[in-house]
Amino acid sequence: MKIATYNINGTNARLPRLLEWLEAFQPDVACLQEIKTATENFPVDTLKAAGWHCLVHGQKGFNGVAILSREPATETQRGLPGDESDEQSRYLEAEVGGVRVASIYLPNGNPQPGPKFDYKLAWMARLEAHAASLLGLGTPVVLAGDYNVIPHDDDIWDPRAMQDDALMQPESRAAFRTLLWQGWTDAVRSLHPRGGIWTFWDYQAGAWQRDHGFRIDHLLLSPQAADRLLNAGVDRDVRGQEKASDHAPTWVTLTA
DNA sequence: ATGCCCGCTTACAGCGGA
């Protein structure tokens, strides 16, 4: 079973690339972020014609997450619990093929310090609470998405380049570690423990050509999912295509 | 120190992204 996460940075701009990638890499489940479209405008008919079931939690212009799957999925959570006043579409969760899968778009948090960074940390605290409840299921769970956290200094080409950025502040990293300490496995890290794996390359300053990237797209596995972990990686070449997203698809394979 | 590039919007400039 292949589960992928892909921040597509806009559905309208990325649909051809998305369809090509789905056809070429054939994930069983694809968690999408930054669909940047209202739920009713997501191209479910086009994707259905290509053989994909869609669950969509959209938002006009910004944010928005979706879960595509070859087999039908049952939605289990729409929006991250813990703050009824939060109107940003950043969390969607479903049961598919016996695995609980979440599509997460964690707030960026820049500039820091400031209200956006406060929102990021508050959002991470809510995610910790919900993640703890998911661990209580005692079943395979995959929390897949754009976490907007660079966990270690070897998850970026040069830590000095982003040292003041919200993505690698001590508070952001501590909140990510708190998740791991609950019992989650960072799948890519567990198979590439020396770092040096990137999932994002900025559009600016020739970052792709210079391989100036970092790792912010993660798949966290519950113990019952980690027991089934076969492989994990990044579809890097997708980033080098014309009209690419600034993120590359990141994935795990689990035993059937 | 800032912006670079990109996608979005009752758009043609400004915001958000990372």
C-alpha cells in the first residue's frame, strides 16, 4: 500500500502535473495540500474519470486539503478539533483500506515572532491532542502532510539560510518532537537517518538548480503502521518538471 | 537588508507562501 503526500500549490495551476503524477506513481492514497480552491470547485469529475475517489476540504484562494484514493474512503474528521473559531481548511482525515490517513497543512508561521507564529504553535498543540487520541485507536494511522517544520539541521542544505524562519525555530521543532515522543515514527527519517533528503525547493534564487532544498513534508506513522513500513522516499523528479509545484510528492509503502 | 518566483483574487496590485 502506497500512501503519498503532495503539496500541489494550487489545483488549477497544477491539475495536468497532478494527473501525470497519479498515473505514473499510482499511489493507493494521495493526501494533497494547498489545493487553493473552494470544495465545490475541486475537479472531482476529472479525477473520477481518471479513477480516483475524492474527499475535499477546500477554501477559496488559500489552504485547502484533499484525500484521493483508488478505493472509496470514509471521512472521519473534517477540520482540526479544538478551536471552533478556526476557519482555515488545514486538516482532513479518512479511513481507507484499513488505515486511518490524515492530510495536514500545518501553518507556515512567518513572520516570527507574531500572531501567525502564535497560530502555528497553537495549531500544533491542537494537533498533538488529536494525534494522542488517534494513537489510542491502536490501529495503523498515517499523518501525512506539509508540516512546515524542518526537524533537524541536516534536513536543510544550509541551516543558516533559514535560521530566523518559523520553519526551524526551537519552538516549532520542540512541538514536532513532542509528536514523535507520543509514539509516532517519522517514516522518511527512519529510513534516511543521516538527513540530506529534501521535499521543497523555493521558486526563487534558482533553488532547484542549486539543490537548495529542505524537508518539511512528513509522514508520521503510528506503531501499528510503522510495523508495516517497507519503504519511504521523495519523487524528486516531479519538482524538475515544467510548471511544477515547489514541493515534491513524498511517500511511504506499507505491507499489504 | 530586500527581493528574487509563483498562484491566487469580484485581480491588472497586493497578499501569502517558505
